Amino acid sequence: MSNYPFKEIEKKWQAYWEENQTFATTEDLSFPKEMRKYVLDMFPYPSGAGLHVGHPEGYTATDIYCRFLRMNGFNVLHPMGFDSFGLPAENYAIKTGTQPRETTEKNIENFRKQIKSLGFSYDWNREVSTHTPEYYKWTQWIFIQLYNQGLAYESQKPINWCPSCKTGLANEEVKDGRCERCGTVTVRKNIRQWVFKITEYADKLLEGLDDLDWPESVKTMQRNWIGRSEGAAVFFPLVDGDEKLEVYTTRCDTLFGTTYMVIAPEHPLVEKLTKPAQKVAVDEYLKKTAEKSDLERTDLAKDKSGVFSGSYAINPVNGKKIEIWIADYVLISYGTGAIMAVPAHDTRDWEFAKKFNLPIIEVLKSDIDVQESAWTEDGTHVNSGFLDDLNKEEAISKMLAWLEEKSVGHKAINYKLRDWIFSRQRYWGEPIPLVHCKHCGTVAIPEDQLPLTLPEVESFEPSGTGESPLAKIDSWVNTTCPVCGGPAKRETNTMPQWAGSCWYYLRYLDPLNTKEFVGKDKEEYWMPVDLYVGGAEHAVLHLLYARFWHKVLFDLGVVNTPEPFKRLINQGMITSFAYQRADKTLVPADEVQDNGEGIYVEIGTDNQLEKVIAKMSKSLKNVINPDEIIEEYGADSMRIYEMFMGPLQVSKPWATSGLSGVYRFIDRIWRLGEEREISEEAPSDDMLKKLHKTIKKVTMDTDTLNFNTAISQMMVLVNDIYKTDNLPREIWENLILLMAPYTPHICEELWQKAGHEDSLFRAPFPKFDEKLTIDDEIELVMQVNGKLRAKVTVARDISKEDMIELTLSNDKIQPWIKDKTIIKKIAVPGKLVNIVVK
RNA sequence: GCCGGUGUGGUGAAAUUGGUAGACACGAUAGACUCAAAAUCUAUUAGGAGCAAUCCUGUAUCGGUUCAAGUCCGAUCACCGGUACCA
């Protein structure tokens, strides 16, 4: 391509910024609170594959915003680091025997180099990596705070087990019933786990969402995930014995329609409720469901399964004896693991009742026959004793009063949110800092003995028993109790990857502090995060877990804001084009011929292909490597292209041809500087107006992160400069400053060439004069019946009357209105006139 | 199934509170420069009719509100993402 020497320029200025510490940030108290901004990127996991084009998208966006803020006088904190514990490094270690630390640190080095090659204005002095003992000392310290608050407990709950990885997986790591990493179908297995009581914070996490400047869709997803519902706990007495079976229901008003009960196969009362006559059938059913993977449970969902326990309960509202069944459509993890079935008005109960011939009683009036299908809408109560003729709300409150009066139930609140299984049976994670002592029980390691470091091991293979590889190292496991000094064993579970990312935004504030996880003054100086940018895939889990930890830390008084992230933006995914055959299969990009005009043909056949958008994947050969792009077009082009593609928040397909367009744009600016002499004369009024309009649009669009339209406006200005034959300093320097946040390297170079010694990031962002953004003349649009018929240039402040007068007498308008009756004349000042005729 | 999102030229996309649809860019076509190519520059580029001035149609589809709809309302279709029996 052309000759703009981006390689030398980019190298030169990246070195300059590093040498001069241009972007190092301090807690300068002369900046008032509102002039401090904390702008945060979601830090990457340093994978062996290196940076992909999706990473620079969010990073470029925040970088532009930060550079813009600094030029506008803000003190900006903009750090970067690495989420460096994680399974890929461990799996690689199992395969090759390479220490995960070695692999990880090599990858980090590569990532850092790649990120730096884009010229981002991070304060690298604050870099953190979650796998370093200096960092995870404090991850362990926070764990102990949660433990001391009673928010961590051990549990034998069934968990997802991957037979291939030989490790337990949390629910979020199982996709479609398969291990997210290796694809093996998972099974259930009981294992001892550390669990966090995130449910205790359900209400706080829910309420906290209200005041956040987050996308409404993310807030909705979090609300749904927490899944708060109000209902009732109802106690059903058993026919045999004194025990009661507790259920949770949101529709206690349908209690008269309850014709049977169901408990989950994992329910603690299963054994007790199973009668000898049913024992064989129940055991067989339990065995079958235990062997089922989550995938199979889901697949079989269409066809309900279950078994009668042999026991009966009494419906407290009418004294009727009803059967108790065991079925896996009832989940042990929600409510009490037991339900009252109302088949007439619940599709799941109806299907089950039909299959096993259980009675169906209508209690909500409708036009349909509940023997034929379930009625799940509202209706007036029937067959319901004291609730008859009432509507839903009235019936619920009357039933609640009745339940409480008779002491057979009460109001209850339930959440879909489950407690968070926090332990992993893996090597490459933070060791959980606990010791098991025969005398003292479970004991936290004292703070002065942290960090509890991860020992070097020979083998990274899972133990196969479900324990982590740490369990095999006797010298590490056997220790002394910090309380009594007697022999004790270390906890061998490690923490999940979420742990490090739950609080890294706090460590950036004070990364070298050896006394505290973050100094109070620094935390108060910067928090909360003003803008957090990252992928939408973290909408629920990472953001919910981080909020949970933050709220615990807030309740402990060690941070001063109840929420960590004030404003959140999800960047869209960068996709790629792919080519699809008629049968919807995809063809790799290198086997496609472009015949122009949107026609694509598969090479070697005559198959015409459809151009579609797909995720980048190795097999489709449509993965873009940022290193190659930077090598060929330069970092400035890469940056500005990713912003020019479209709005930050939407996903958009990569097209290298589009990149060459923005390259040309930068090249055109470079050539302006090369080919023209900077003139000290004042610019023409026309150019001055064009400049101020551009400053206004770029300022507003950059502030609101609408980078694509800001860039197009700068292109317009450059095109306008090309139409003239001089280069007034006022125009030129303002253009350089406007562009600086977007393409910082070339702008520094041009700024220096224009005669400045200091970095242009010490210069203020251009200001616009509102007067110069307004034209004296406007183009008046003349419409007849809403259709454009003429355009005339008129003075901006023309009166409505004159506008109409001008329109009616216009030559082009005349033919459309003569011989017609004018019904209405509408004039919008400064815009248009519409004449309505009949 | 349910929840959320998106449908605008050959392509990526623009379009304050409803007020000129298609800014900007890619691609394409033609021309200039060149021995030639690349690069660069200039012009055209939603579709259709016409020599032209102009006119007609057009923002997934159908309908509605309005002087005026890409934008608001209702229904439908397509695609993308999330989710999996939450009582």
C-alpha cells in the first residue's frame, strides 16, 4: 500500500509514552471527586492462542474514552491485568508436563506485548495477575472474611462430575449437559464441596440493581437469575406418623385442587415414605434417575417419569387423603424439593396426572375442560370452599390468613438463585486457606501466615477420586493446627477462576500494598468504577459474583460503596463472514470464489453460496489475527477500524476490505501533512464552521461512546480540507487533537511535526463555539401532502408565515396545488413546510 | 416452549423530540495519471421509467395512528442470543 511509515511512528511513540510515564496515575488530591474517573476493562484470560480481534474492541473503546477524558482535564485510572488461573493451563500441563506457571507466564508476556502494540494508555505500574502469591494472598484473605462471616459451608450436595476431566464442575460450566471444556456428558456425583451462601445476599443483590446505570437487559437477566418469588409454605400432615411434608407454592389459592404430591428423588424423606410394597419399584427408579445425566434428564423431560411411594398425606384444607409420588420433574434444589400438584392448572402436573391416572379437579373457572388440557390462566375460584367466587389476589390473601390461623402454613419467599459451589478439585487455582484439625474442627489460617502458596507438584493428573492433585502431596497436606498445634490436614480444594476476578478492580487501586488488600484512602479516592466494559457473556455470573463479594466487603466496612460498577457497557462480538450451502452447511472461506454483486460460488463445484454471519472459527478459516493486521496496516488503523465498524454494543462482522478504507483515511491525513505547508493565515469562515461542527459532533459522540459516527464526521472534515488548497494551522492542529484519542501514534507525530515539544496528551481537547456550529441559512424543504416537491435555501430565522408564502408561490409547488383545495398549511421552523391539499 | 435482541442499498452502516431515507466507508463502473500495474485523483452508484426536466416505488410482511412513520401502536414472518420442568 502507500508509504505512511506507521511502523516507525508507532514504535517511537509507544517508547516515548513508556519512558515518560505519560499515563502513570496518582491519587492527586487537587482533582475534586467529580474530576476523577475509573475506567475498567474486563481483564483477559491469557490463553495460549493469544489475543483475538474481540479483545481490542472493548480495550480500544475504553482507551479512546480515557484519552478523551484526560484531555478534558480528568484524572483517569485505566489499568490492565490478567485473569491467570484457569483450566486450560492445567489441561496443557496434564498433557505435556509443563508447569502451569511457566505456560501462564509465557502467555502473559505474549498478551502484554500484543496489548502494548496497540498503544493503549494503561498505567502498567498497576498490572496484576491473579496467579501470583502477592495477589492471591488477598484472595485468600477475602475468603477467610467470608468464612468468618459464616457465609461458607461444607456440603455433600450432588454436583456435576465430568468422568473425563475427573473433576467436579459447577452448573455454569456444564453446557447442554456436557462438560464445557471437554464435551463429555456429565453425571451426578456426591462430593464434599465448599459452598458460599450467596442466597443470603439475594435481596441485596436484587435491590442494588435499581440504581445502576447498566443495560436494562443485563439487569433483567440478573433479576431473573435471582428469581425472587412470593408464595406460601404449606405443611401436609402424613397419614402415618407425626411428620409433615413441607411444600412451597406461589398459588396457595389452588390448594383445593391439590390431588397428589411429588417429592424429588433426592428428598431426605424418600426412604421413610417408601412402603415395603413399593420398595423394589422405588429403588429401581432412584437408581435410574441417579445414573441419568443432566442432559438425559432434560431430554426425557417431554415424557414424565415417576413412582408411587406407597405413602399418603392429608390435604389440610379439605382433609382428603392424597398420594405421595417420587418424580424427577421436581428439583431438589428449588423450594423444599417437594410440591403440591394441581394438575388442573399446571401443565407439568397435568401431564404427570394423565400419565399415571391421578385425579384432576378444576378450581379455577374457564371455558375449557381440564380433563382435556390444563388451564393456566386466571379464573374465578370454584370447588374451593371458602374461596369460591374470589379472584386470584383475594383468594391468595384469604388462604394465607387461613393457613396461618390453623398453623398449617405461612407466607414464604423463594429464590431461584442457588448457593455458589466454590471449591474445585484442581491444581491451578488458589488453595483454600483452611486446616482440618481433629480437636478444633475446621480452622482458618491466620492472616500473618498468608499466602498459603501452591506447592510445586510432579503430576497434574486429577486423583481420580474427586480430590485435587494437592491431596497426593503428603508433605503439604500434613500440617499443624494453628489453634492447638496438634497434627492437622490442609484443605486440598482450590478456588474457581471466578475468585480472582471477583475483586481485581480493587487491587489495581493499590497493587503493591503488603499490609492491606487495598488502602482505604485509595479505595475512597477512586471507587466506584465509573465505566466497566466487557463482553455480554459475563452478564450474570461474573457480575453477580463480583457484586456479592463487594457487598460482603461493604458490610464489613472495608470498602465504602455498596456497588462496585456504576456504569456497564457490553461490547458486541466481532463475528466473521461465512458461506453457506443450500443445505445450511458452511464452507471454509478459502474454498469460496467471489463473483461480485453478492454472488459466491464454492470452488470446484457450481454450488451458489449464501453469505452469512458466523462466529470466527478455525475450521471455517475466518479467524483474524490482530498481529497480522497491525503488521500490515498499523495499530492506529486497527483501532479506528474496530470503532468504525458500527456501534460498540452490537455484534458486527469483520471485513478486512473495510479496514483498508480507514487505512486510506489515515494515509490521507498523513499526506496532508507531507504535501502541504502549514499556513499561519486564518481559515475561511466556511472551513471554520466546518471545523466547529466537527468538534461539536466528535465531542458529543466520544462522550457517549458513539465512536463510529464521530469517525465519519472526521472523515467529512478531511474530505472538506482536500477540497481546499491550503492548510491553516487552526484547522490542522484542531483536527490532530480531535483524532488523538482515536489514532494516538500518528497524531503525536503530526503534533510534533507541527512544532510542539510536549506530548499532545498534555494539550486540551478542542472546544467548539456554539455560534460557529449554526448556519445562517437553511435548506427549506417544501412538501405537498407529505411528499418532497422542492428545496430552497432561506435565512435561518425566517418566519412561519414567510415560509408558507414562499412555498405557495414556488414554481415547482404551483403545479401540485393549483386546482386543488388547500386544507392545511404546516410549517416547522428551520425545517420544512407541508401543504395539505385535496 | 418461554425470555431478550435484531431486520434499512451488492456490503458494514447513518438518520435529535415522528419532519429531506441511505451520511461515512467498502465494493462496483467509467475516466485521468502510467510503457504497464499498484497507489492516487475525478465522476457515477437504492430500484424502476424517461433523451431530458422529472416522475413512480422503496427501511422484513400486513394493517393502524398522524399533515407527516425507518422512528409510534397492533398482528405476522425470519434470523441471532439466553434458558431448560423454578412449583
